[in-house]
Amino acid sequence: MHVPTPAAAMAIHDSLEEEVLIALVRAAWLAAERSNAVTAAAGLSPSQYNVLRILRAAGRGGLSCTEIAARMVTRDSDLTRLMSGLEHAKLVVRGTAADDRRRSTNRITPAGRALLGRLDRAVADAAKQTLGHLGRTRLTALRDLLVTVAPPEPPELP
């Protein structure tokens, strides 16, 4: 896959922070392109794939839309529509919680689990294609730096 080099953007040296931001966005774009190609071939958008992964990790109890939204890699403005599409495809089932009928719960179906199972290796291979050449030591350092930039529980925006 050829990744276009934004020569004009990289030639602007306004600040080190801007150079790092441009390099970070380019790297994220490349990584996303590879993994998105895998999920798109299975008929899933990146957000749908992310929801299925979240629900698989949640186990039998499932999660509400609010809980799913809090775990998303990227924010999706219409999670309800996204969930409806997954339900229509029979990859998730939606219901109400037994202890609180006002609370909607989403669970992954066996078909959703099977689809993820078929994608697991290809998604992992796409990540290795993008980042494997860095080696374990540099990957660990990069992960730690990125977690520092974007902690799992991001601070409230002003």
C-alpha cells in the first residue's frame, strides 16, 4: 500500500509539536487503512467492529449504549443507529435489563462472535504489518507515550 507523503505539510516547521502531530495522524491513518480494509471486506465499518469487540469482552452481561460509548476507540455520533444495524445483521441482540426495565442491554450473538473469530487473525496481521518492524522495546515505548497523550480515561474537555 502506498501512503502519500504530505510533503507540503511536513515542510512546515512551525513547531516540534505540530511535526509530531502530523506524523501521529499519518501513522494512525496508515494503521487504520490496513485494519479497516479487513473489516470492510467482512461488511463492517470500523465503529461496528469496535462495538462487537467491546461486547465480546463484556461477556454475557452485555452493556448499555452509554457503557459502549465510554469504551469506543473513536466517538460515534449515532450509536443507536449503529446498534440497530448490528441488530438487523443479527450480530447483536438488544433487550432490557431484568432488574431495571428502563435500561437497555446489548449483547453479542453467536454469529457476532463467529465473525470476530474469523477476523481476529487478519486484524492482528494488519497491525503487525503496520507496526511489527518496530520491535517489542520500541512498541512498548510508543504505547506508553501514546497512553500518556491519550489516557484511557481522558480528562473533561473545556
